[in-house]
Amino acid sequence: MLAFQNAPIGIAISELRIIRGCNDEFARMIGYQFAELEGQSFRILYTSDRDFDRVRDIGLNDLQSGRA
């Protein structure tokens, strides 16, 4: 846990596009405190719902068809 929290790169753990955990560097990189991010949707990082959905859908067809 200490290595995760003090890693020199930003790391986030997510489930269904919800931030379940992150290290201090990840929070710092995006301008938040850890306590503000835990349990939040990654949606807060996008300027619009359209961008959030567009990123979600990149590669979706390939995944669904078994090509990825």
C-alpha cells in the first residue's frame, strides 16, 4: 500500500467508471484532494457528457465482436 500511495506517477483504481481509490499524485495531477475523488464518477474529469460517452465507446465494437 505504501508503494501505491507514494508512487511517482498517478494511479487510480476504478470499477464501472467510478473511482474506488487513487494515490496522492493522481489527485494532485487533476487538481483534487483524495477525499473529493473516492466514489466519484470519472465523469468529473470530462468537459461534457458527450466526451465522457465518446471515450467509453472507443473500441466498444471490437470488444463486442471479440476482435480485441
